[in-house]
Amino acid sequence: MPFPVPPATPAPLIYTDTLVIGAGQAGLAAAYYLQQHGVDFRVLDAAPTAGHAWDARYDSLRLFSPAWASGLPGRPWPGNRLRYPTQAETSAYLRDYAAHFGFPIDTNQRVTRLMAAPGRPGYHAHTAAGRTYAARRVIVATGPYTTPKIPAWAAQLPAAVAQLPSRDYRRPGQLPGTGPVAVVGSGNSALQIAADIAATGRPVFVAFDEKTPAMPNNQLMWAAMALTGTMRFSRHTALGRWMMAQTEPVVSGDLARLRRLPAATFIGRGVAALATGAIQGQRAASPPLDAVVWATGYRPDYGWIELPILEPDGQPRHHRGITAAPGVAFLGLGWLDSRNSALLNGIGADARRVVRALLQMP
């Protein structure tokens, strides 16, 4: 008779007052204010380092705001504050920020379930590494850029055409072949990636909506927005609601630079994929392509949250970040409260307000 195997002993709970899920810019800003209030907290992140999401961005990326307007609370950017920091500088800044304040960050801890604690107030967070954290409060700071939004018609492209979302693009040399490439999207990332590729001389067909507004990005503009508070208007005000309804503008200088590159051809907003391996734009079609980079946006994925705080479409249900679940909040989402909410230069104000609101709850 085989020897009976005893049941596995569950891992002991790891207790903390407040749990922050995500060690990107939003999670680090929340950690700063929790530390300022003397709260016992832990930060969890699926990656091996804080701010790791920036490590995976394309090499040529630069922030759209100058360093002086992009710092997290309590620690300004080092060096020339008028520069627009690179991807590598941003990643290094976030790691330095976490190390400088000594935040308790548990890395390589991807949360797979967030649920109400059975039989008691508070919440349990289970991770893929087998840990279970118990907390009175939880701040979900995983950000809005989780799952790529790729149009359904992308499936019509032949298998020979390589496809990758913008988060997986690093540099021109990673794209297969030497033939034409399409970049699909009408945001700043689409323009920067298309210019990055076209600057090498490789043909790039830009599926860009010509109706997208463009505006300058310079020190004067940022100073004016800082003085007027334009970026801080709440979505719950009439002006904020109007701003939220507008199409997000792109940087006019980036658009002009791309138009000057001989290898770049604008074909209008992408509307279909052709059996030939081409992209059909509103103005023209591309030739058969070697690859397509989808810079068409992202949506959050909260399938791991087992609390009644999500809309039927999976979007978070909250008011200025605070949810109906006692002690649970979101942070770092686009228009969580204002245009600034998902940006480095704006996350601090949201984090201060959300942390204060959570700590005032019984």
C-alpha cells in the first residue's frame, strides 16, 4: 500500500496595512505618500525591478514633457531639467526613486487573484509565486497599458506578415525582412516609431488619421499649462468633461519631422487588411508588407480582480480613483481624475489625494 501523502500546508499569510499592486510610476507615487504617513505597506510587482515597463519601451522614446515637469513627488529629476528624458533615463530615474526612499517592494510577484478576505474585513492578494498577502487597504496601480487594442481586421493579414504591438517594438533592426513596413495608429508613439524606422531608409507606410489635431511641445507650452492648471482640470467639471471628449493631439514637431522623411508615406487611417498582405488606408493602400507595428492603444486587464468594482466591459468603476469596495482604489489610469492622471508629471497629485482618502476610511 503506498504511503499516504499529507495535504500541502498553505503558505502563511503576509500581513500589511496597505498593499500597492504595481511598482511603476503610479505605485511609486502611492508608496511615497504612504511612507510619509507612516503606514505599514508593501508594493508588489510582476517584474524583477521597479519601473520595469519602461525598460521594454522602444529605444528612441522620449518623454513628451520636460524633466522639470515630469518628476515624482519628493525627488526632482537630476541633470538638465529642460531636457526631454529618454526611455533609458526614465527607467533609471524610477529605479533610483524606489531605491532612494527604500520602499518595501516585492518583485517577481504577479498578482493572479485579488479577493475579499474570507470571514474577515480586508483583502487577500494571491501571486503566481505562491504567496498570499493580507491587507486592510489595496491600491491597484498596474496602469492602463496592459492589453493591446488591435483592430479585428488585423486577423486578415497573411501569416507571412509579422505583427507586433508598439510595446514589443524596440528598434528597426528587430523587424524581419527589408521590405515595406506599416505603422498603424494616430498617437505620438505611432509617429515616433514610424520616424525611427523611416530614418533608416526602409519604406514605412503610416496609417495615421489626418484629422488628428497637432500642437507644439515646447517649454513655453508646458509653462503656460502649469500656470493655468490646464492639465489638472477634473473630469467632473464642465471644462474637464469637454477636454476629455476631445481627440488627443500629437506633437506637431514629430508629425512634421515624419512628413519630411523620404521613406515615409501617409495612407490615412487604417481601415482594412488585404489578402495581399497590405493595409488599406482611407487615402491609399500600402504595398504587401513585411511587418506591421500596431500603435493603436491599450486597455487594462483586470480579470484577476474578484471584487464588484468593474464595469461589464472590464473597465474599473470608481470616483476619482476610489471604489465602492471599502479601502480599495485605482491609481495611474488615463483620466482617473484629470488629463494629468496617467502621466509622470501628474500622478503625484492623484496619489496624494487617493492615499489621504483611503487613510480616512474607517
